[in-house]
Amino acid sequence: MPGPPLPSELLPRKFFDRPAEVVAPELLGHVLVHGDVAVRLTEVEAYAGTSDPASHAYRGLTPRTAVMFGPPGHAYVYFTYGMHFCVNLVCAEEGTASAVLLRAGQVVAGHETARRRRARSTERDMARGPARLCMTLDIGRDQNGLDVCSPEGSLRILAGEPADPALIRSGPRTGVNGGKQTPWRFWIEGDPTVSPYRAHVPRKRKRTEA
């Protein structure tokens, strides 16, 4: 059965024209749409650009991070571990490279399409984690740089029902080394789609024989 209708209004660009750590908790409850699939956001992480050692933009402007240095309200999509895409929403004024990583959410529209893409997943796990979220929404390299505040855009962020502030929790970001104690991971307490926290584990170097 179809769920409730999707929100009709987009989040305005001015919503994103603020520091990522301010935008991030306020994104919880809003809805990301790509094609016929929509996901209500339940977990996010903030990154502060060149002042944040955990950010891709910490060392400055590169071809990979150029979108992060652009205007707010655009998608920054990156490829990680040679197999997964993750999507961020660019925040703050142009030139700051501030962004919010979308870590998890609940599918609220396009369930049949989502099930075809994630056939082996339970309803809870469809978009539980940043890579799964991108797979469920079919977000990849072609979506890098898209304007999520444009009504004509294929990737859009809709103004859903904001999460209850009493249920929003924060803690260290998942799997980062630099800035690992910064409490900029935000999630909705008790929501089953929130991904498990994992601390950074340094990679072990292979021993070579003398």
C-alpha cells in the first residue's frame, strides 16, 4: 500500500547557508528524493572543510572536492573503498567546503524500486548506512554537483517533518581518525534505521620478510 504523500516543498537554499554542524541535526526528518524513491533522513554527520582534519577538503581545493567549495545546497558524491558511493549536502557560504554526510534513512516512497535495488535487504536495512542509502536511491557519480534545491532537479531535498529535538542525539563520527572525538554525528534516538557506530580502526601493515 502507498504511504502518506511526500512533502510538496523543497528546503530553501538559505537552510544550507549555515555551518554544517548547525544544519546537520536540523536535516533529520527531511526527505531526499531521487527518481521515484524517497528516504526520510535519520542519521547524518557534519564536516567543516579546511578546519576539520576528518574532512576531504582539509588539505584544500582539489578536483575531487571542488563541489564542496561551491555554493550551498548541492550534492557532493564521492567513491570510497573502490566500491561504494556516499552523498553529502554542501553547506555554508561558497569557499568554505562545509558539508553534511547523509548516513541513514527510512524509505518512504518507491518501495518496489528500492526492493529491486536492495533485494537481499530488510525494510530496516534498505538505507541503513551511507553506501546503502546511495544504492537505494541510485546515487552515483552522475549526481555529483546536482542542485538539491532546484524544483526541476532529479535529486531534491524536501521539507519533511523535523525530528523531535528531544530525540536527537549526537556523538563522535563513524570511522574517522582525524577529529574523531568531535561529536558531529547526529541521529534520531530509537529509530531502527540508524546505523551502528564504528570507531576508526587503523589498517595493519603487512609484514615483509627481511
